[in-house]
Amino acid sequence: GQNIDQPTEMTATEGAIVQINCTYQTSGFNGLFWYQQHAGEAPTFLSYNVLDGLEEKGRFSSFLSRSKGYSYLLLKELQMKDSASYLCAVTRGSTLGRLYFGRGTQLTVWP
Amino acid sequence: SAVISQKPSRDICQRGTSLTIQCQVDSQVTMMFWYRQQPGQSLTLIATANQGSEATYESGFVIDKFPISRPNLTFSTLTVSNMSPEDSSIYLCSVDQIDRGFSETQYFGPGTRLLVL
């Protein structure tokens, strides 16, 4: 099975930086996805990490440490529209489309 | 990026009935995936749908309850059978694609919001 853990809620202010952590214990680990989901909408792809290290995409960066079973999503220059649920998901084995999700972190950005 | 559509977008059903959800993709994909998101929860994988073979179900999900069809490389259906209020969820289909940079991306459809009374 898989055990994926992330904080339930986080708050931050506009313009700030926030780091959302995700830890996992998964057999046959392949890679880790981060998704953003606004209320009532489908998840939107943010990043996919397979190798250790940091990947930067504009205001969002994602980090993976395979040896530690740890990832984080870093959001810079927060905007009100970043208020959403952020989902961490792992893939296992050779079928890359099978994702196993954590419970999600609800981020609220205050003015 | 893949464009995924689902029908219906939402429905209200009576317990004991069945609903078939359709998923259409604008490009050919080898595998399609069905997920469920119960109220206030994260997503749970139901099954993987391959063209030309039976779907592969995750633990806790069975074919009799969630029969899946995959008649071609752009289309799949998920049926929620003999529904009960516990089946009230958002049902999403998903595909994975390799973009031009050879990086993996997983796309989700808009979801079907099901309420069972």
C-alpha cells in the first residue's frame, strides 16, 4: 500500500512564500505529482518529479528526495487566486497513470 | 495538452438505479483512468481502462459495481451500478501524456458530479 501525508490546512498572506510538504511511504515508487484544485473544479497539473532535486516553474517549484520519501511544493509571491487545495500524488510501478493521492492541503491566502 | 470531456457534468439519481458516465479524449491514448472524489476528500483511483482488455480495478472496487468499457483509444465509460447515497461523489477520468519534452503529464477531465438520493 501507500501512506501519503500532507498538512490539512495552511494559511499565508499575499506576496509571501509558502512551502507545502508531502511525505510518503510507497512500495515501487516511481514519481510524485503536485496538483492544484480549486473548489468545484478538476485538478490542474503543476509538476511531476522523478529525480531528486528542485524543479522550478515560474512562481511554483517542486522538490523531491527519494531517499527520504519527501517532497515539497514551494509557492512564491502568493496571490489571492492561489487559494486552493494542493494535492500530492505518487505513482508506482510501470503504469504511470495510476496515481495515489494524499488528502490534500487547503491553502488560504489572505490579503 | 489533452482535452478531456465528460458527460453528464452532473446528475441526481435515485438509489438502486445505474448511471453511465462517458469520457472522451481529443487524442488517442493507451490507458484511461477513473477516479472518485467523495465530498471533502481527495481522489481515489477506481480502475485503469485499457483498450481491448478488461479494466484493472483497485482494491475495494469491483467490476459488478463499476463496470467499465473502453471500445477505442479515445473513449471510455464508467457505470455506477445499483447506486446508494454513499456513491455520491465526483467521478473523474484521466489520461497521461508524454509531451514534446518527454515529460510525463497526467490530465483530468472536468468531472461528473453525482448525487444519489
